[in-house]
Amino acid sequence: MKRERILDVLPQSIRVLLEQEQLRYACLQEMRLRVDKPLLLIYDGRERMLRNRRDGPYIVSKEDVREMLEYVSNYSLYAYEQEMRQGFITIEGGHRVGMTGQVILENGKIKNLRYISSINLRMSHEVLGCADEVFPYITVKRQVHHTLIISPPRCGKTTLLRDIVRQVSDGNQWIDGMVVGVVDERSEIGGCYKGVPQNQLGIRTDILDCCPKVEGMMMLIRSMGPEVIAVDEIGTTEDVHAVEYAMHCGCRLIATVHAESMEELRRRPCFDHMIARKQFERYILLGNQSRVGQVEGIFDSSGSLLYSCHTPAGCYES
Amino acid sequence: MFLKMIGISLIMCTTFLGGGMAADKIKVQYEQLKYLQKLICRLRSEIRYAKSYLGEAFYQIGMAEKSPYREWLLGMSEQMEEKKGGRFLEIWEEQTKKNLHNSGLSKETLVRLMDFGGQLGGTDVEMQVKALELYQEEIELSMEEIREEMRTKMRLCHCLGIMSGIFVIILLL
């Protein structure tokens, strides 16, 4: 299925080459197409150059980029106007297609992109069970804590969030199944296709696809009565206020944020306030030093370390 | 004499029918343009208000339309959904040639329709809607031209049918 979804958006000539390479699609992390430059893959953590029939590097043409854009957008780029402004489109399966080119400005703001010259296809990886190790720390009395996942880019925060959502929704040995509302602004958590999530999010999950976080959280609270709300990549002051509002409404919050460490997060004005008020009860710090998705540490609301990957589990448990 | 009379009536009937068919063709052409304009209007609404993908919009519109437009739209939608490759313009041209060559639209209209495919799928909703509006106006102009000349042309076709019949009869007698 994943293989088909990826091949479906690639230009014909690259599809043929990939088929010949006989890749394991689970190991494919990124694919970078730049006009007049070699096609590069990030495969199993390493960069790899795709070769053509003459054993030279495959050079990406303008036509390849144009063809791929048609497939990515279902032949309808206009339907992705909003996403193009952000520089990426999320396709079926939650894979992200980033692009660069010439920016069209209107009143000083980005209106759209044209003459697209580079495309980066980033694969979404669903890793069932990747949240198993964090559950003992983020649950109490069969309820989930307000949890914030902190991670630099490409360390698997969305993958971890997705598996937490699935397990909270289905229930497991640590928690009873709860109604989860997901606001999936970039279609990366659920990888929705026509509103239906293609990734496993559990039996009690309602998902708002392509919806701005702030409005989405309010909509979910009013309409679906979620016990837990999950959002990806909070970052703005509005996001933080919406998260606080949802917490005051009695919902448990599970969110992710871009940061290298707890210290870096504390330095950000809106998060500093939030940490000081101990609104999140657990912080999960991810890294990729030994492997992608490595849980570096789990902290409680006051920032005390509960778990560290460098120390045997449970050593720091308070 | 009796045989001659039958021959004359047969020739007259044939040429009269021929003239009638030529006149009908003009009428059909006008009606088909009107229908095409309606389809473009629906496509514009789907894009403007629902922001549907072209494939989705073709499917929605195609399901409610009559043949051959139904086959044309559903064919394109299916081919786009299959994602077996092929640029949009290729799909559009292929399906237009396959399904609309006998629709009653004139050759010029079909050529213009195929070219119009190149303007679909752009990066901007506004631009897309404007392109559709412009094409609608073009159709409206063509319809106006046909409407102005329709009566004269139809009468001419009928007359030519009868006249050619008389001419053939005189020639044979």
C-alpha cells in the first residue's frame, strides 16, 4: 500500500527506476528532486543516488517536476493554494511533499509559489507500538496526563503522537479507552484521504482534517466532546492559548512542539509561561542520536527527570 | 409515367430530407454549445465553492449528465483516479477525442475545447475561475453567431434541399 502511494505521485521515468532498484519502502525516508540535479534518496539513514540505465546519476528534468506536481495535487494545484503558501502539500498516507521555487507576494505576504524547481518527498512512517515505553510515565490511575512531546525535526514526534493517540483511543494495559479528538492541520497524523484516516488512530478517535489548530480544538470541544485532544506542532501564542482553553474545558491534551531541549523550550516566551504554570504534566524529549524516535528523557511538570535513555528505566521515577 | 412519378417523389423526398438534416445539424450544434456552457458553469461552481479536485468535480458533474458528456467526464475522472501516469492535458485530449467527436459540436469547438484543457489545474483558484468564465464567454459568443445565422442558414438548407431535388429531376428528365 505504502509502495503504491509513493509510486503514484512520482513521474513515470522515476517510477520505472525505483521498480528496478527493488527498494524496501519502509526504509525510504526522503526523496529529493531538483531540476537539472541528480535524484537523491535518503534510504535507511543514508544518502543514495538513483542511477539511470547507463549507470550515470539520474538527472531530474523540468518535465519530471511538472509531472510530479500534477500527480501530487490530483491535477488540481488550485485546490492546494493554502498549503502551497506554507511550502508543502500532504498527500494520501500522510507523506509530506515540500517544494521551493519563485515566491509570489501580495501585499508583502506569500500568495503562492511558481516555477517550482525542488521537491522533497518526506515519507510518513507508522510505527505501531513505538509509544509502548512512554505509557508507564504518561498515565496515572488509568488516565492520561497532559503531555507535550518535544523534538527537533525528523526525530519522529508525529509518529510517536500517532501511536499515543491510537493506544489512548483503543485502551491498553495502562489506560482505559478514551474518546480522542485529533486536529490534523497538515494531514500528517491521520494521513486522511477524503476525510478518512489512512493511519491507525484507534476506535474512539474523531479527526478534523486540514483544520487550523485553534479553530479545530474549539470545534471539537463543542461538537464531539473529546476526553483527550491531540495536536501536532504547536508554536504560536494563539496555539498556546487554545491549548490552555482546551485544558480548562476538562480535556487532556497531547501535543508536539519543535525544540532541541527543555531549556530551549523554556527560552520561548509563550512556552516559558506555560511551563512555569505547570500546565503540561509530562514532557517527552525525543532525539535521533542512536536511532530516530529515541526517547531521550521524560520530565514531570516541574521539569524533573522521570526517565532517561542513558539510565535504566525507572531509576528516576519520582 | 407512373414509374417516373415515383422516381420524382423519391428524389424530392431524399433531397428534402437531406436539406432538413443539414438544418438540424445547425440546431444540434447550437444546443450542444448551450449544454457545454452549462457544464462549464457547473465546473466553475465546483471549483469556486467546493474547491473540488478536477477528478472529483468531473465525477460529480458527470453522474448527473447525459451521454456523451457523462462518458467524457466520468472517463476523465476514472483515468485521473487510476494514477497510472499521463499529464492532465493528455487525458483531457484523449477523452475529448474519444467521447465528443460525434456529439454534434463543430470541429472548431472541439479543437478549442481541447486547447482549453491546458488552462485547467493551475495554481490559483481565482485564475482558474477566470479562465472558466472567459471560456464561457467564448461559448456565448459562438452561440450568438450561430443564433444570428441560424434561421437564414436553416431556411437555406431547406431551400437547397428542394432546389437540388428539382435540379436532379430536370437533369434526369
